[in-house]
Amino acid sequence: MISVNKESFKLVELLIKNQELYKVGVKVLENGATVLDLGQEYPGSWEAGKILTEILLGGIGQISFETFPEKVAGCYFPAVNVRTDYPILSLAGCQISGWELSPGNFAPILAGPGRTLGRKEGDWLEEYSNYSDDFEKAIISIESPDPVSLDWSKELAQACRIDAENLYVIVAPPSCLATAIQVSGRILEQALHRIMEEGFPFENIKQAQGFCVIPPLVNDDLISMGRMNDSLIYGGQATFTVDSEDKKIKNIINKITSDKSPVYGQIFKNIFKESGCDFYQVPMETYSPAAVSIVNERTGNIFNAGNLNLEVLEKSFTETIN
């Protein structure tokens, strides 16, 4: 059986062994937990962001960089191309965010293969898979401007059911390069949860590939978070290869793109503020990609929905600090 924590730990070792090259920091806490800093006290790098994204894919997905095909605000921005042969385990098991370290607005949100060691009741993967990793090490990522505390590490180690010295926590704030890359790399996960919510059987999904623009950086966490979500909502496409009856695809294809959101057309920063700065109060349909294609290998038919929205991307990418 594939161990997503074992595969991801190979990538963690790359970061640890090449700290100077990747511009990252490594710190061992009093209880033995290891913290990798990819954007707080250390700047991180393109390669560190790539490695982080592949860690969040459980070490069983790949990304590469390309150029976004359209100009935004007069500029050709970079984009991430992401692909996986294990879409359910990689995306639903490892990459999806949804583990709150503490309640409240701007609560740190966790993701990573360590979730498969600490399977929580109600985890949405359990409806589709009985997968559970048994590797002795756990890798978790936290998107937060705050340093990882000893208390956080204790809570995470306990939740992952491992000893603290076997815990590896990767931390990066919203406004850094590594976070911009890994959020754009969520374009497939952004579509997968909508496919699930519309009732399409996960077992019919065979492969997944997508691309998403990487937003320009700005030294403001709220604006950065907004730009990153706008990149998914207005600047990304997810493509899934499935083995299915065409009618099952027709039932969902026009329901799973961001243009079905009641707040479509607004930049995410404003949507978030109007929702009380609570991600869970944002309309569910908003967390969808700009465009989705589904290729049915059973019939050869291709189904498409949604479009990139360069106008809203420009509004987002030119939002500046007051």
C-alpha cells in the first residue's frame, strides 16, 4: 500500500538537506517536533513552493511551472500545472484544507498527508475510502503568519497519533511565494469537492490535471489571501478523466464552476469581508474553479463548463495596500 506520509517525507528531507538553496529555515522544538519555515523568517523560493505543493499532494502528485496563456493587467504571469494519477487519495486525503487548529476568524487551517494518520470522525474521505496511513512520521502544513508554538505541535502530534519527534510541520504565511504556489496548486481539489457535493461517484474518476495562474505577491495577508482565491475562482481550469455514463457527467458539469456562485464577479477579499471574515460563511459555490473539463474515456466525449475571467483577475491583481 502507498504511504502518503512516507512519500511526502522524501520531499521534506529535500528541504531539510538544502535549506540554504531553497531559502527555508528548519527548527526543532523542545518536544522534538520539526518546523520548516517557508515564508515567515525565511523568504522561501520557487522550488520550495513546488516541493510544498507536492508534499500536500501526498507525494503522489506532480507540479510544473508554465506561463499563464492570457495577459492580466498587461502582464504574463506564471502558472502552475498540477497532475495526479491518484486524485481521491491525493486531493481528498491529503491536500484539502479543513482541519482548524483553533476556532475563530483567521483560524490557522491545516492540510497535508498527516491527516490520513489522524482520521477524524466526519472526514469527507471516509465516505469514499477506508485508507489509513500507518507511517511513523506525519507531515502537516499550516498557512499562518504566526510561528508554530510548542502547544500547537503537541496538539498536532496527539491528533496524528504519533510521538512529537516524528512530527514535521511546514508553516508559511498567506503573503509569501510558497503559499501563492501551493494555493494555485489546489485547482483540482477546488473542483473535486464540488464534484462530490453534486453526487458524482469518486470511483469513476481516473486521472486529474489542471492549471492555475499564480498571483503577484503583496505584503498584506488579506489582499494576498484574496488574490490567491481569485486565482482559483477566476483563473484556473481543472480537467478530469473519468469512466462513466455520459448522463452522469451532464448532470453535474454545469453546476461545478464558480460562475454559479451568487457572489460571482466580486473579488474574494470583498466576499470574505462581507461574510464576516469566516470562510465557512462564503457561499459554497464560490469555492469552485473558473472552468472544468471532464473527459469520458468510456465514450470519448468531452464536456466543458465555465470560463476564465480576466476582468475580475485584473481587479484583484491591482488591489493595493491603502
